[in-house]
Amino acid sequence: MIETVELPELIAIGVLVEAHWNDLPKAIPAAWTRLFETDTGASSFLEVSLSRDDGVYRELVGYLAAKKTEVPDGMVRIVIPAQRYLRIVHDGPLVEIAAGFEKLYAHAAVAGLKATDYKLDFGYLPGLAAGRHELHVALEPEPLRLG
């Protein structure tokens, strides 16, 4: 079931990946390996698709943290803005996550919503096993309506 949700501002810390589409299948797993090898104390992980510019994708593989959490060497802190998202739950293999995101974009198009390239994927665990993921696609803010 696809639903519209609002998430508050969140803080994520992790490994920033900047790569072309063809390089992502190597760069993303390498970033996960690096993250899981670092003693962060985190137990819940996410991937944030930040942007896509001139064929270069910016992704963060990381974990949610408090604002004052120390950033481990070689990692970055990002602020995930408070915003509205389309959300779907995916239970199954990681390779099928892309299809879940495609469903969200198709739903947005049919519903007349403007989806962005900003995506959140909660549910990763060390070892990258199949399991429950919450997939989110950010929506552009609705225009202010004066009445």
C-alpha cells in the first residue's frame, strides 16, 4: 500500500558515494562494507539518494544519528529536511527494491504529484540480507494557496 507521510528533519551519518550509474553496483556495496566495518554503534541503516546531476549520482549509505553525534573519520553528516514523501513497504530481496521505487514514481504520476530524485531506503542490516525496507520518495512542496 502506498501512502503519503511527513517526516521530520533527520540527521544521517555515513559514507558519501558519488558515481556514474554504471559504477554504482561496485561503489555502493563497497561503501556498505566500509560502513559496517566502522564501529558506529548503529543498529539500523539507510541509503539516501541525494541527487543526480550530469549522470553522477550522490548517495549516502549510513545511519540515523543525533545532531551532536561524532562523525567517524572519512564519513559525512547530512541533514535530511522535513518533507512529504510517498512511502511503500518492501519485503524481499534487495534486487527488487528498484521495482518498489518505480511503483512510487508511477503512483506519483497518476496522482498528479511531483516526485523528486530524493529517496530514502530504511532497513539495511549488516550482511545486506533480504528483509523489510521502507522506501520513500520525496515530493516537491505544494504551492501556497491563498483563499
